[in-house]
Amino acid sequence: MQDSPKSSDAAPIGLPAVDQELEKLRAQLAELSPRYTDKHPDVRKLRDQIAQTETMRDQLVADLKAKAARTQSDDSAATTHDLADPPSGPVAQLESQMRANQIEIANRERSIETLKGKVGDYQARLNQEPVREQQLADLTRGYEQSKANYDELLKKKNESAMATSMELRQQGERFRILDPPILPSKPDFPNRLKFCGIGLGVGLALGVVVAGAFETMDDRVHEEKQLKELLPVPVISEIPDIVSAADERDQRKRTVMGWIAAGLIFATILAGSAFSYLRG
């Protein structure tokens, strides 16, 4: 009668660890199921672990039931057996606990392998990050180009629809040039010939004014009358100018050169005015 309580005490010691591990695995499976399909390696590995843990739990339950049956059938023999070999109860507890620990170790090792696989997967994703960024940049550039083409085509479509609508409703007017513009033969402004005439007149006037001013400011005596007015007594006699032939030639030469220079200047002014007028 002493083996039954010890067996009942040994059952809850091994089973709770197995049940706890089984619940943990089922929670992990419930967490991964919405994200992955049943063919995913992590999901398949968790299902295998759950199946192994359930098999181990069934074996523990079967062993405990067999021990309980043997205890009930050999009640009297169990009493003497307990007296002869009292440590059989603790041994069963240790075996059950060792099996649970082995299951826990195996599950932890499988979890470590799973985490290592996830770490490798994440590392591979991190290594592919530059490639993904380049692909994203290419996709973005292609999207922007396509969007620009689409906007341009949409704008042309709207303009075409508007033009068609205006023609159908007779709201647009067509203009036709009856008399095309003609370029003028000469510019209206400035009148170069007029400006040249004004410049010539102003130049002559300034020349006369300047010559008159110099003549007025000149205090030298050039005439006989001016000399008589300056002298206090009348002039009795005078010595005429003695002009030689060379002086007369020089005088004529200077006069001719002066007229030639004036003619050249006048001709140059006229030629410049005519060229400016014809060019304009």
C-alpha cells in the first residue's frame, strides 16, 4: 500500500515538464502559422518536435499506468518488496525526471539550431541589403519616368479632348491671315539724312561763331583806319607793302590748299552722310 502514493507522486513530477514544453512548442507553432505556410522549414521542425514530445508523453503515461496496474495486482507482494527494496520509488522519480530533462535538452538544442538558422537567414538578408537598395532605386527611377510619361500622355489626351469638344460645339474660331505683314523699305526712325543735315548746319554755325569770337578777341591792327584811330597825329606818309613774286606764289598756294582742304572735308561729310543713309 506504500507504492501507490509514491507512484502517484512520481507522475506529476515528470509530466508537468513535458506538458510545459509541449505547450511552449504549440505556442511557437501558433505564432509562426499566420506568417508562414505548412511547408516552411521552421513550421515543419516545430511539428516534428511536437510529435516527438507527444510520443514521449504517451510513453510516460503508459509507463505510469503499467506501474499502477502492477501495483494494484501485486498489492501484498508490493508491501514485502517495499520492505526489502525501499528505494524503488525515488528511482522511478529520478528516471522520470531524467527523461523530462533529456526531452528539455533535446528541445533546447533544436531551439538553438532553429535560432542559428534564423541568425543565418537574417545575416543573409543584411548582406543583401545594398542589392535591395539598388533595386529599390532602379524601381523608383523607373516609376518616376513612367509617371512622367503618363502625365505627359494624359496632358496631351486632355488637350486633344478639349480641342475636339470645342470644334464639336463650334466654340473655337479659326483665323486665317489675309494680308501678311510687309517689311518697310526704309526705317521710319532715325532719319539719317535729316540728322546729317542738322549736324552739317550746326557745325557750320559753330564754325562761324568760333571764328567771330576769335576775330573779336584779336586786338592786333590789320587796317589803316584802325592805325589812324590809334595815332594822336595825322599820318603824313606811308610805306606800301613790297610783295615779291615768291610771296605771291606762296599766297596763292596757301589759298588753293585751303580751298582744297575745305572741299575734301565737305566731300567727306557728304560721303559719310550718303553712306549712312544708304546703309540704314
